[in-house]
Amino acid sequence: RTVYVNGDYVAEQDAKVSVFDRGFLLADGVYEVSSVLDGKLIDFSGHMQRLKRSAGALELALPWDDEALLTIHRELIRRNALEEGMVYLQLTRGSAGDREFHYPGADTPPTLVLFTQAKALIAGRSGNDGIRIATQPDWRWARRDIKTVQLLYPAMAKMAAKAAGADDAWLVENGVVTEGASNNAWILTQDGVLVTRELSHAILPGITRAVVLELAEALSLRVEVRAFSVEEAQNARECFVTSASSFVTPVVAIDDIAVADGRPGQVTRQLRDAYIEESRRRAI
Ligand code: PLP
């Protein structure tokens, strides 16, 4: 694979980042994941807008504009002949050479790394058959709206979910679901109302979530933006998650309780199809 590091396209085994990089030592960095379908980028401008927001929240310099970032994404897709999968982008604060808590001076260059990862997004098993969820306490920090690379707790929650026989984790705090460990959580109530949590510091403002909200409106679905409990989700007509790499993925069980008949719901399927169709149409 060819990867990108600070201006250079290099073979992955030749890529180098300093051991003093603050991303490595302190998780001082942000990231984005953009999906690729038919060799084209999905929701690219949304992801770059959020990257700027995350970097801004951490006073992290981003000396590349959207056009420069698009060029790098496209060049990596081309060099790796990527048809379907993801482009991962990571921006860290670099390092002035020592381990130090305080940010280094503004003249310290940040570290920008991008790489591609091939993955079957359309035909993948999860998206079509659905996934089983195990709930875990939400023990992450209080600024989950910033997409930082500090992902140890989501990794632990996914391992705990796997040990419980599930495919993924939903994180729960004060009796309500905040979001998935790496996606936003949704339910369709028995009354046919689509529910997903309101934006705040508690959750990541999903780019896929925003597009699915638009599609729901276009399909004239009733929508409520509010939190829901695990019990409400277990008793819902349908449940699903959204993220760049999973699009819209049905949830068929939560803590070993089947959602409805334990099969992907009809509205979920409709939204998945609509998201894929719209994404293909808008891809760049
Ligand atoms: N919430 C969390 C915690 C995530 O890590 C992600 C994606 O990685 C999402 C939500 C979904 O965001 P997006 O749709 O922009 O991929």
C-alpha cells in the first residue's frame, strides 16, 4: 500500500513518524474516515468540515485547504486502485522533540497521515443481515463531539461486546444510550417515529447521521431528535446505526433481546438503500 505522510507518498513500510509525536504519546490529534464507492469519495465536504471543527476545538493548525486534502485523498485512491473501502486521515500536533504536556509553539509542524483500507461496504454481511449489540457504560471523556484519536475506551467496549457474543457496543450513560462505540444509534418506535439523539458534547455529530436525517425528511418520516433508553430500543419496531463505514446498518438484538422479529427492519432497509443511492449520486 502507498500511504501519505507529511507531503510524501511512500510505501507503507517506508513511512516514518517521530516517536515523540504527540499523537503517539498523548493521543493529541484528530481524524476522519471517508468512505469510497466506485473509486469515489462519499460525503467528503462534510468530513472535511468536521475535521476543521475538531482541529479548531483543540487549537490544532490545519495548514491544508479542502482542495489540497481532496487531491491527497484522490491520489491515494488512484495509487492504491481503491474501488470500495475507506480513506483514513489523521492530523496530530507533531512534536518539539521532548515529552511535554503543554502544546509546542505554533511553528511546530503538525503530522498529517492518510492511508486507504479496502472493505466490502455494500455487500458486507453486517449491513445486510444486521448486527447484535451489547450495551456498555459510557466511560469516555466529556467532549465526544471532537473526533480525537483517543479510542482506547471504544476499543475496550467493543472487546467487551465481543466477549458477550455481540458484534458491537452501544454506550449508556444516565439510563440513556449516548451512541454506538463507533456510530450513531437510532430507533423506529412502535408508532413509526424515527428517533436519534440530539447533538451536544455527549456525541459525535455524525456526517452519515446528518444525511440520513435529510433522507428521512425527504421520505416524509416523522422524526424526533432526543435520547432513548436501552429498554425503549429493545421494544422498538426497528433499530439501526449509522457511520461512514457502515452506512445504515440494522441492529437485530440488544443485550440478547431481539428487536421485533430479530430481522432487519423495512424502514432501516429503505434508509440504507436511499443513503447508498444518494451517496453514489453525490460522490466526488
Ligand atoms: N459516533 C462515534 C463515536 C464514531 O466514532 C462515529 C464514526 O466513526 C460516528 C458516531 C459516526 O460518524 P460518521 O457518520 O461521520 O462516520
